[in-house]
Amino acid sequence: QAMGSVMRIDVVSIKFLIILSVVSVVTLLLAIIIGATGPSVYDISNTYAYNCPEGSHIWSPQCSGVELKQNGTAWEWTLPKMKTVNRFWALEVYPYSTSPQEISGTITFAASLFAKVGTADNFEWLSLQRNDSKQQVLNCRANGVCDGFLLVWEEFINYEEYRILIWVDHSQGTPAPATYLGDVQLQLTVGHPGFAALEISLKTLSLVFNIVVLVVHLWHLRGTAFSDWSWEQRAITLLLIVLALYNNFFTAIEYGVKGWFFPFLSSLCEVVFFSVLMLFWLLMVDKIRRDELRIEMGLYHLPKVIVTILFGILTLVLFSWISIRDEQDPIYGVGITGIQVLFYIVVFIWTGVLVWVGILVAMTVPIISRKPYLKTRFLFFGIPTGIVIISVLIGIFTGTFGPVRKSTLSFTYFQFLLNLYVYVLLWGYWPIQEGISGNIFKLKSTLKFSR
């Protein structure tokens, strides 16, 4: 019998399991409360070219704005003040149609961008020497809003105040959209500084706590040769290491450094964590089913490794693609079939792995009925794992999981959930005795829980 093979889950009382369950539920409720009451991920503000009273989109003498369908008419708008912590800003255009029927066609919007430089008393509007022009195919509802599109994207905020001048280029496009052009809505999206503070703080605290726990765990096992560690202790050590990758501090760097590198690195860290987690699930269920003390990585487990690597590569491509797409165009609509196909492939692999795990679980149940001493380890692993799997599936299909336009609630929930999951397993797999003979271990494993 290997040293350190008796774990807390083998001798823990039901009372402590109930306490652990209550603490876990309270922790997740806290995450939900923080997410539900916290700041939104994005700050969104809107303005309209007509600027009519009571939000009307029908031009009248009471409107104080401009009609962009008039040739030579331009619309000037000074954007709200911003800070570097806002991270980016994007300006989306939603034209309105005055046609009594649905229409479609192309229209060209152009824009010039200016930045305020100088002091409060002595400043000027500096032209950024760029003209943003976008020819867009519009599908418009009858007397309603048309499809929106991204007109201006600023990846990094270099100035506190911006001003934009917008007009319609009537020399390009088809006549219908410009002829029936009514009001125009500009939607400004910026990162919320409150969410930035929450994300950086929670990630940093999680990483620091993660490192402390990892050090304590390794210190506790320092007197035991690595060859004598149980498989669970090796697995949980690896999970603690990749959890530190998930709790990476690259998110904080993204707020102050331009470029694709750190977003890609952050996505890579997340993918490594989930790939290791997936392999752990497959191996752990199989280990319990086969009642093995150790897992020998032979040809029998090769398909699990291949599927995990394939999942990791495709998920990394998907996460990176979504991150780039999200930065270049925050509007998700038609025309992103490549991402959609890759998304469905990743979901198919994920679902396939879940079916695989389900088959292994079904094969394990009859074995557990014949070997009751495996029941505790199986339930201790299976219940929290099931919660994580169901949560991730819901997150994927609701579009709130991964590097997409996540909500504050999804961020805090998954941040708490995944950290809690690893720490719960660490608690259960914590070694409580060393150098125990096989007979004593078997006796302890067959004992019922004390109450």
C-alpha cells in the first residue's frame, strides 16, 4: 500500500460532509449575489440624430437634431469622458427606415474622429487623421429600425474625450436606404470601470489564495516521496497548478497593454485548465470503476488523451477567434458561420465526453453495489463534478461562458465555482495517515461513517 493513500474522505463523518455542503452552497450564493448586484461588464449609452422629444423617431419641428438623409448634412457628437480602465470604446450605428415596407440595400456612413488635447482652460480638438467609412448592407423593417453595424472601434483609450463627426456618403450605395433614411441611433459601448476593478480584484485574490494553498499542500507532503503519493494527490496537485493558470493575472495586464498577446495568453491558460479538468474526469471515473490504486498510462487511456488534446486545440482556436472577433466587432449577427461551425464542433466534443463519462458512470454503479467502500469516493467526486458540468453546459448554450460578452453574474459564479470545486476535492483527498498497511486501509475503507 502506498503511503498517503488514506484520505480524509475515507474516514470523515456525515456531519462534516453536511457542513462542507452548506459552506459550498453559501459560497455559491455569495458569488451569485455579488454578480447580480455588481457593476455591468459594459457601459452603454445611446444618442439619436433627430433628438426629438419623448424619444420619438419621427421628424418634427420640435426635434433639435439633424436629418442625415439630407445631402451635405453632418452630425457632431461629443462622447462622454473615458479613462484607460474603460479599456476600449465601440460606436455602433442603428439607422431607422421611413419606408412603409421592408427594404434592403447598401448605404455608406462616414466619420471623422477628434480628440481633446490640452488643459481645461486651453484645449483644442485634434484631428486623429482618420476617416472611418463603412458601406453596409441594411435590412430594414417597415417604419422601424434597420440592422446595426460597427462604425468605429478604438482598441485602446488614449484620450479622455473624443468627438465624432458623422455623415452619409450619398455618392455610394443604393438609393433606397438613403432615400428612406430616418432617425439614426448611435450606441456607445465602453468597458465598465467597476467591472474592471471587480475582475482584477477577484482574479488577484483567487491567485494569491491558490498559490498559498498549493504551497501548504506541497509542504504537507514534503516528507513523502512523490512515488508514494496516491493518484488522487498527484491529480489534485496538478489541478491546483492549472487552477493558478485559470486565476491568471494576465487579465489585469490587458487593461494597460495593447495587442493580442495577453488576451491570447489568458485564453490559453483557461483552455489548459479545462483540458486537464476533462482528462481528470475521464480518468477518475475509470479509476473508481476499476477499483485501482494507481492509473498506469497505457494504450487503454490513449483515446482519452487524444480527445482531450483535440478538445484543447479546437477550444483554444475558438476562444482566440471569439476574442479577436469581439474586439473587432462587438455585434454578433449573420456572417460568422466559421465561428459557429467551430463552436458546434467544440460543443459536440464536449457533449461526447459527457456521454463518455455518463457511460463510465453507468458501468460503475453495479460495481459500487458490490463494493460499498467505493460509494463514498464515487459520490464525493460525482456530485460536485456533475454541478460543474451542468453549469458549464448552461453557460455555453446561453453564451455566457468563455471569452464572449459575459455578464458579471457568470464571471463571479464560474470564478467561485471552479475554485471551490478544486478546493473541495483537495479537502477530501487530503492525506491523513502515512505508512499504513494494506490490511488497516481495507478495514478503514469498509467501515461505515461515524455519526
